[in-house]
Amino acid sequence: MSLSDEGIFRFKDFLSSYNKLSELCFMDCVTDFTTRQVKAAEEKCALNCTEKFLKMNQRISQRFQEFQMIANENALAAIQKAGGK
């Protein structure tokens, strides 16, 4: 995978996450379609929803990295053990 392919992949991943966030928070928070004004409760809900989504995404990424490091360490240990025989 070239550097530009990786950048495109990351951008697509970002857009996918952004679209999920937008749809999720919109569906949960926007309730009044009779006016163009955003109500204070809707705005607060959207901000809380966004913050929660971003924290969740950050936590998932962090846990994934932790598991990946453990898997790498286990693979290295298995290789070293097999090489020692």
C-alpha cells in the first residue's frame, strides 16, 4: 500500500466515522422540524452525543492498540521459543 493509498484509506475511514456520528446524533437529538432554529436542548444533546461518540472512539482505538501490542509480544515470544528448540 503506497503512502497516498494509506492517506485515502484514512480519509475514507474519517468520513465514515463522521457520517455515523452525524446520523446517530441527529436521530437522537433533533425532534422539532417545525422551525429552522435549533433548540437549546437539541444543541446540548448534540454536543453531549458528539463528546460521548468521540470518547468512545478514542477508547476503542486505545484498547485496539493495547491488544495489538500484546498480540505482537506473544508472536515474538512464540518465534523466540520456536527458534530456541
